[in-house]
Amino acid sequence: MPGAQNALIVVDMQNDFCPGGALAVAGGDEIVQPINRLMQNFDAVILTQDWHPADHTSFAENHPGAEPFSVVEMPYGQQVLWPAHCIQGSNGAAFHPDLDVNRADLILRKGFRSGIDSYSAFFENDQQTPTGLEGYLRERGFDALTLVGLAHDFCVAWSARDGAKLGFQVTVIEDATRAIDLDGSRNKARQDMRDAGVELK
Ligand code: VGL
Ligand code: ZN
């Protein structure tokens, strides 16, 4: 096996997170072509796909009377209630049509259990239930990870932070991300990532 192995992890580049989608992130579509170009520079490309059942407890509509973007206490901690998004098999859950999905070695789905969200590609939101990605990366010999995609301040940040905690050398290319920026979440995410030892580039 050749020397240092660097994997590109492309987070949640799905229709629902792009303009016109159910949980649109401003400018989400602008990063598709830059991400496609970046893919050429890595030993592997891994795509994550937010993949929720319709009765998912992260959806505001499944909490009678609750407003989207409000916060509730769940058994595993605080949870933002989102508009329903990325429902398994829907067009909203599909990857942006221009994303070069053929380049991916692995597509990792997350958030598929009704009772718990999964922002991070490594752990569900209880921060202990593994998705299996760590084992995959270690078995293939990756030590460096570069993260891009949506959303900067939720799934990218949580994945980056967990990757660094697990001992990977993690870089986030911020130009190839876009943020939801809910109540200052973008700045907080940047600080959390830096504190965890993530390089922001
Ligand atoms: C995401 C909120 C809910 C993300 C996923 O991809 O950042 N954010 N589900
Ligand atoms: Zn989600």
C-alpha cells in the first residue's frame, strides 16, 4: 500500500440541502463543481447521505405544535427540529444531479433510525453509536481526511470534530462548504472544530 492515504469525505450534497430543497442551505449548489474537481486529488472519495424515515424525530412535523428550528430535549441531548428533509427514497434525498457520484468508493447513509439523528458521519447524535465509518477508514489505511459539503455548521462540523477526536488528521476546505447559520452556529462550529484540532483551510 502506498504512503499517506488521504480520503475526501463529501457530506450530504443532496437536493434537499440545495436551493429549492426542503432544508435549503444558501449557495449549496455553488460548491458542486468545486467538489467534483477536488475529487481528482484524493485516494478515495466517500459520500455521506442523510437518509431519514418519514417518522423521524428530528422533524418538527412529528412534534405536534412545534416550530421548525426550535430546540427540544431528547434522551440523547438537545435536538434542533428541522423541516422534514432527505426522506428515504425521495428526490430530496437524492444527490445533486451534477455531483460526480461515480467517483465514490463508498456511500454512507446516516440518520436512518427514527428515534435518533446523526449529524456526524462517525457517530449518531448520542455521540456513541458508531456508523461504521471509522472501521472502514482504518481498514483501508486512511489517516488523513478532508471534509467538504453541507452543512458547514452541522454535519460537516460534527463529522470533522469526531474524526479529529478519533485521531485522524482532519482538514475542512471551507470554500467547498456552506452553512445554515442558525443563531450563530457557524462561528460556534468553527471554534469547536479548531478546539478539536481540525484544520480549517
Ligand atoms: C443536516 C440538519 C439536519 C446537515 C442534516 O447535513 O448538515 N443538517 N440534517
Ligand atoms: Zn437530517
